[in-house]
Amino acid sequence: MAVEGYRDGALTRDQVGRLLGLSFWETEAFLKERQAYLAYTEEDFEQDRRALTLTPRDWEAFLVALDDTDRPRPQLAAAIARRDERLVASSRAGEGEGTEVDVARLIEEERNR
């Protein structure tokens, strides 16, 4: 019953967990074991992708905020270097300042390393 309610969108993951007395991760495992996935359309993906995309100006503001600490961040430094390479390559291709940095893609690349 809880699985069907979740699949139909009548129940949230949190509601399923409370109904069954499970923690967040136990609920995730429970739903995964039963292949209870939410409908996630290509349009949903596109909206999420746009929400996670930063313009170069936003990216610079993000980096300035990170510069407030002295802690070394080798993965971030590598991501910044790749970002800079992409911006140079895209400006050579004629895209210039309007180029956007796809944060979701950068995160995925870091996870795959």
C-alpha cells in the first residue's frame, strides 16, 4: 500500500518512512528494493539541469565565497582548472561571455574520478 501510494504520488518518501517507522536511508532502501521510483520525465530533468547551471558571474561569486578559508581543496582546484579550460575553448569557438558552467556535469565528473 505504501509503495503504491508513493508511485502514484499520493505519499512522499518522508510519509512512507513515517508510516513504516523507517529512517531516511531505510526508506530509500525499502523503496529501491521494490523498484518504487517517482516518475521523472525529461522535462523534469531539464528543469533540474537549468536550476543547477551557473553563469560565469555566478561561478566567480561562488569561488570568492570559497576563498574565505585556507583549507586546501585539490578536487575543487582541478574542477576550476577544467572550467577555465572550457571557458577558453568556448570563447575560441565564438561563445564568449554567455557561456554557462554546468555544475551538475562538474559534480558528476568529480564523482567519477
